[in-house]
Amino acid sequence: MSEPKRYLVTAALPYANGPVHIGHLAGCYLPADIYVRYLKARGKDVVFICGSDEHGVPITIKAKKEGITPQQVVDKYNAMMRDSFKEFGIDFSYYGRTSSPTHHNTAQEFFRTLYDKGVFKEEVTKQYYDEEAKQFLADRYITGTCPRCGNPSAYGDQCEKCGTSLSPTDLINPKSALSGAIPVLKETKNWFLPMGELQQTEAFQEYIKRFDSWKSNIKGQCNSWLTEGLQSRAMTRDLDWGVPVPIEGADGKVLYVWFDAPIGYISATKEYFETNPKFEIRNSKWEDYWQDEDSALLHFIGKDNIVFHAIIFPMMLMTHGKYILPTNVPANEFLNLEGDKISTSRNWAVWLHEYLQEFSGKQDVLRYALCAAAPETKDNDFTWKDFQSRNNSELVAILGNFVNRTVVLTHKFYEGKVPAFDYKEEGFDEAMVAMHIFQSKEKIEKSMEQFRFREALFEVMEVARLGNKFLADNEPWKLIKTNEKKTAAIMNLALQICANLSVLMKPFLPHSSQNLEKMMGKEFGWNDIGSMLLMQESDTIGEAVLMYEKIEDETIDAQLAKLAASKVANSQQPLANNPLTEVKPDITYDDFDKLDLRVGKVLEAEKVPKADKLLKLIVDLGFEKRTILSGIAEYYQPEELVGKLVTVVANLAPRKIRGIESQGMLLMAGNDFGKLYSVGPDKDIEPGSVVK
């Protein structure tokens, strides 16, 4: 694709049922903001869209839990998220809401277009119904016993204890989360997107060729779904909170949240242009960004949203007929916290609004730490000690130290005026410095275009290291006493490096960049990078502003203590909710004796496509080899298990999961804090041996 005329960049719409945490930031919002700031620095026409996803079951569950209405929930968290994003420096062009009238109208018009074109398939299926609450139950409104691990609190779509993906009808002893009643199966009509049929179309087959140039994690997940074959998915739901389905015979139904949410990008773009009169001057309209083939559409998301943005939403756009398809879908993996999976239910997170209160003025420190540890190709870990080290050893000791020394000495030696210079007479090759910076600029551009932001940030710091080393090697604070002319050349060159840094930093550290621009007294453009003439003789610079401050151990210890308190609080939950202490009802020896526990040896292990938590194992039981599916992918890499001895429930009835028959179950020991351990022999023993 040739250089686009304009860019439409979106960041995943966050559910308005809770605050933003660092996992959200590292997953999509910070990478998207860095990319947008980079495009703007290069003078590109770009619109950056996001907003609150205010429909779906998580909202209604939150409302029920807090004893308020769904509208009150979304109003509360929309404001919290919007304000936190703004203070942190995520520079959205517009932050919308899927509860707005514009969005409702846009989503309904979109659905109606597909309906009128005959895209949807009308089907009657059986779904659980709560006769006391008198409503159909979404998957998360149904709880019961997991057929895999016996967890009595599994949801209708997943067991959060063992990680198995479920359907509501898989649950043992299902009950309604609304009333506690036993639900009944009842027929209901919904409208399905025939994804299997659409997958075979020439237009879709042409579209997926784009995957070849996308990040490997996106390409891999999408190809896995496509290889297995797509299934029809209902685009409507029996709920009372959401966008009403705009056709006859659909009373009491709303659009499926994953149909309505991505359309929020379109409706928010509409609202942006409606509320921004400046576009009348340059004669632009929202359709230019969504319906002109000379525009680029990029969706920044986390890996759990890949299939919706790379497959389902493009199918919707394609069947509508008027919209462009995604140019790219840059997706990051997950960010963990102190070696443990971030969990909102366990309060194991660093919340953005709390960080902004406790680390006032240090937005860029978190931006830097999250970008440096970004989970671009695999899950990564955020630790408070690493955060402290990056601040103290890199931002303070290198970047901040260089800028502060340069500005302070310029005021001390030259009353804040850029000194006269003669690089060559004093033995300095400014062309080499300029070339170094220009090469860094080219490397940054290449990395940015490939969405490798960690790599680009490293190059920015290389320029800061260049400047810091230049001052340290030449020691102008000493040289001024013996050679004023050479000192002037040193200080002039240092100021030129600072000026270049003010531009290079802009996508990553916008607050710091703005402070540095004020100190330089000028603002420069991307095309100025590499020039050693940005600061002119006798230009006056501003007073020195301390860009970064050292973070002491006490501050970090306080954050670690807060996390420790969260862990303790979870361990002290009532017994019924505490998997570490809850004891199941008594059984007799005869009950236990029914189990046939055998030693098995894992021969092969691999991940199950489209199931992030499942591993497929081939286990040798001595007398035969069996295929066993286990929800342990987030705890073990497949290669870790090969050759390992495990304990297997050998007489568990086979059960199909994801189309694969699982012929047993592994015994595991775990807790609620992200740890899981295999229960197996501690010494070599023959596979098939009976465990007594």
C-alpha cells in the first residue's frame, strides 16, 4: 500500500465497569498513543478514536453487585477512565460512549443494512431461562460445577479455576446467578452471522492475505481460527441492557456486545466531526476516514481481542459494503505484575488513577517503564523494582542528568544564551554527531512502522547516552577555567543534542518533551532531527526544570506492601469463596476407592488452537497412550512438561473439548494467586503404576 492520505487509529474500547490498570495501558493504549504522536510529529493527518464500551453482561453484573443501575455504573467509570487517560497523556482525538444516541443509531443502521441484504441467518436455539427472574440468561449469569475440576463456582462460559472453556449446558447443577433458581432450557430466536460461509468468499480470502505482513502473534491466532473453520455466531442477545435490535419480532433483544462495540469506533468518529468545527475549514468529513481507500485503518488491541478485530469486525465491514478494512491490527500480549497475572477481582493490579495520585507529575516515568517492558511478542512482567531502576538509572542518571547539566551550565557560563562556537577549530566533528542522531531517527522510524516501540525507545535513549557521555568526557565545568572557546563549542553542541532530543522524545515522553522544549525556548519538527543548527547563536534558553527525581526505596516498599495487603485480603475471604481453605463435604472410603489414579509420563505437549489455557498432552500410562486436555497453559510451556511424571485420573469418562476427546485428567495443586503445581511422583517410577 502506498503512503495513506490519512490515518484512523483506534484503541480497544474498555468496559466501563472498572478503572484502568497498567495491563490495559501496556496492552493497547500506550502503544496506540505512541504511534499516533509519532504520526503527528511527522505531520500526518491522523484521527485517534476510543471510548467506553457500555453494554454487555459485565456492566449488568457490576450494577447488580453495587446495587445501582447499569447507567449509573457506566457514568461512573466512563468519567474515571476518561479523566485518567487524559492526565496520563493518552491524546485521543475523541473519547466516545456506546450508550450515546449517535452510537445507538449508527449500530442499528449498520445491523439493519446487513439484515436487509440477507446476511444474517435466523435460528431458533435452546438457551437457559430463569423462570423466577423471567429472563434468558447470558453465559455469565449461569454458574454451576465444572465438569473438569469440580469447581462449584464455574461460569457458563469458563471455569476460572482450571481455565476450561465451557458452554452453559456443560455445567453440572447449573443455577441462575440472578435468583439462584435452577434454569430451564427454552427456545429463543436470534440472528447469526454465518462466519463459515463468509470465510469462503473471494473477498475474505483476499483480505486475509494482509495477515502475512502483520505481527506473528496476530497472524498465528487468526490462522488457527481459520484452519479449524469458523462457526456462525449470534449477533443478538436476550437482554434488557444494550442497543435494541431494530427489526420486527425482536422485542426484548439487544445487539451482541461484540457486534455493537466495534461500531463504536465509527459512531465516535461521527461525533468527533460533529463537535469539531475546524474540520469545516479543511473540508473533511468522517466518511473520509472510514470509506476512502486512501485511508489507513489501524486497531490497537490486546491479544484477547484479536479474533474480533481481525476477523469478525472485518466480516461485518465487508458485508456492509461501504467501509475500508483494517490495514493492520497491532496486538500486544499480556503484562503480568510481580510474576503474577493481573486480576481485578483479586485487586492484583496497579490502577492508573491511584498511580496518578501517588506519583504526581511522574506520568512519563510510567510511560517509559511500560514501553520498556511492553509485551509486544510475548507476555512480560512489570515489577516495582524494575520501575525504580529504570527511573533512577536511566531517566534520572542519563537523560535527566544530561539535560539538567546542559541547561544549568548554559545559564551559569553564558547567562542563558547559546554561545558562539567553532566546532572544527576546537577539534569537534559535529557531522559525526549529526549522523549518529540522523541514523537513530531512521532506526526509530523503521521500528515505529513495524510497531516495535521498545526498540524505538532504546534508540531515543542512545541519543541521550551520546549527550551524557559527551559532557562527561569533556567536563566543561572544569574546562571553562582554561579554555573558554572550546567550552563554548562543547556547550553549543550539547544544546543541539538537547534540541534533537526534544523531538525524538515526543511520542514516548510527551510531558518531558514539552518541558525540554520550554527550556530550549523553541519547538522543532521531525524533519529537523539531525541538524546541529537548531539552536542559533544568542538564542535565549529557559530556566532549568528538573525533569526526573530519584525514587527512594521507601516509595517502592509502600507499593509492594499494598500488593501484599491485597494478597492477604484475598486469603482471608470467607471459606465459601476461598479455594485454599474450603473443604468439600465428607466422602467415604468407598467413594475414594472408585478413583483409578495412575502414574503417567508426558510424551508430547502442545497448545490447543483458540484456547489460551488448554494444552493437549499425549500421556503414556504404561498399558496405553492417552490424549488428555488440561487447562494449565498459563502455568506451563509445552516443552516443560515433556518427560514429566504426572498423576492421572485414569477412569474419568472421556469428554470432548474443542472437538478433541480428552481421556483423563491430571491432578494439580494450586491456589488463587496464579500458582499451579503438578502432583506427581518425586522419583522415577514406571508409567501405569497405581497411586494409592
